[in-house]
Amino acid sequence: MITTGAHGHPVLTGTAEEIRDQIDRLRRQSPVVKAEAGGVLGWLILSHDLIKELAVDPRVSRDLRNHGPEELRTSTNPMVALARINDVSNLYGEEHRAERARLSGPFTHRRVQAMESAVRREADRLTGELAATAPGEVADLRQKIARPLPAAVICDLLGVPDHLRGPLLEAIDAMVDLTERPPAQVAEDIARLRVRMDELRAYKLANPADDLSTAVVRPPDGRPPLPEDAQRDTLFGVIGAGYETTVNLITAAFFHLLRDRAAVRDLLAGRVDYEDVVEETLRLQGPLSQLPFRYAREDIRLDTGAVIRKGEVISFMYAVAGRDPAVHAEGPNEFQPSRPVKSHVAFGHGVHHCPGSSLGRLEAVTVLRAVMTALPDMTLADPESEPPLIPSMVINGFTSLPVVPHPLSSGA
């Protein structure tokens, strides 16, 4: 049930699964709804096409400092803590273009393709460990495969030393856990993240290398470095985006594939390919529910008749947009890797399209191929139920994925 707040608008509450269902119900009513989500009142954009339209509209900004409501700038809400991060994703206009150019080099098609062999080696290593599981034994694929691969890849890309990797990734996990927490806990998590990022900054200043972290703290083009807080937030943004989203993409891809044995047979027979599985997963269960926030720079009147007033919050609901029946009329809530059109906005759209999307796709395709080639009979430990969702208004993924790498009887 969707409750109504004192402001007269819907309020999304409950578990992650309940909130997902509430958003689905709202989408069936209208492509845009003013509602309270995660304790923040704003406009939820639930339509695939409307997200794409507003993503390139210059009247829409992600810059809280200059275009957002005053009350959010001092809020202790965990969602708002992400919106206040001083990195490229929360900049606008020329400032955004300049900083995005600084970070785009490592994510060019050529650089990503050059990383393919390293990604494949790590995927093969992790697959070998999973394959060593005893017959009938259950393993958590999220912890064994989906989490360590992106962690290794993004940390290698940024040049994070081994002794900092575990503590740094734990701090990032805490920041994107957007469950309702006391302000003191939020402050503690932010402080711990700053310490970890400062440790990385200090290490790269003392040990420069040809990696993205060094490029942030010591720009190679002769430009002055960003202020320290912006360096810290930029490193968090790049690591968080390259790690959290890919973990959840890989986990979801294995879940939806293994739940559909016909899809497994089609994949192994070559009737669909691994890229099809990844794109269909991105459409059906993109790794982000939303990424807070955007703001109206002026009043915006939509074709639906809704008017978003200057300064009001706008949230693109990426996860639900891929299941928009206006775009995917046939079985929008079904996993169909063979569907010819898999349009989605899982990696954003326009100037804020994720620069690391090619790397994320490469990781997912590579590890799917490695695992399914080595373990074609692998099954879900409980094919009849869906694992719990991460309790977050931002991350859209499962807390775990129990599988049986070597089932005692073949499920194929």
C-alpha cells in the first residue's frame, strides 16, 4: 500500500521489495509523479523516454550548490550526502565538461579493450576457485565472483595498493547503504570514507604512477589539481561507480539467467550471446534505482501537464524505466535475452552517461562466459525465490546469490 504524506503526495516506505512494487504501481498511473522517496520530496521520472528527454534538457541540473533547494544543502539524510559530493557527476555546464574530459581518458574504447586480457585472467582465476566447490555444496556467487572481479579491476585502474583495497571498499559499501540511519552514523560513515580517500591521495602523491588516482592528485596536463575535497570526492565517485554498479549487474545477470534454464540452453547453444544476457539484465534490473538528484533551473512544463517548479528535486528512476511498456510492449517484466530491442537507460543518458559503461559491460560479459563455460550445469540454490534486495534507494541489487556450482543432478 502507498501512503500519503502531510504534503498530500505519495510516500514510498517499507522494504526494498515493497518500494520497488510501489514504484511499479506509480508508473502504471503516470510517467511522472511527485512523491517522497528516501525522505526527499521530488518528482519521480518513471518513463524511459521522459528520462532521456530531461537528461539532455539544459533546464535540468545536478548541481545542488547552485540549483538545488536550500534545505538539502544542510540535510543529514543519507541520500542527500551523495548529492552533496563534489565530483564531476554533480557539476553543470562547462564545469562538468572540463572535469569529465579530465577523467575520460582511461575509459576510451581503446583503453578498455586493452584491459580485456587482465579482466579475463581475473575472471578465470575466480572461476577456478568457484569450480573447486564440492558437489552439492552451496556458494554465494556475489561474494565469490560478482564482488571481487569489479573490485580488482577498478582498483587496478586507479592504482589502489593492496593494503588499502579492503578498508576503502568497505567504506564505499557503507556510503551507498542508504537505509535510514541516525545522523551520527551517517557522519561517522562520511568521516571514515574521507580518511580512506585521504590515505589513497597521500599514497599516490608519494608513489605516482600511470593510473587514474595519480591523474586526479597530480594532473598530467599541467592544470592545477582540484581542491582536496574535490579530489577525495572524485576518487569516491569513480571507484563507487565502477565497483558497486558492476557488482550488482553481474549478480543480477547470473540470477536471471540461471532462473531460466531455457535461456541457459540457448546461451550454451549459441542461439543468444553473452552480450544479449548483459543488455537484457541492464534493461530488466539495472544496477541503479536512481542517482540523487537533479534540480529544475527554471519552471518546466511537461507534456503530461505537470509543472516542475524552479529548484524542485527531480529523480530519474532508472531501474523501472527499462520495464516501460511504452518501449517494451511484449513482456516488459520478463527476462528475454533474445528480444530484438533492449533499450534502457541503466547507464544514464546524455552528458551524464556513465563513462565506464564499456568497462562494466566487458567485465560482465567476460565473467559470464568464463563461469558458464566451466560450470554449465550450475543452478540457483533456491530457484523458486528471489534473493533479498539491498536496502537502498540508490543501489538495485541482491544482497547475495546462493548457487550450486556442481549440482548432484543436472538442472539443464
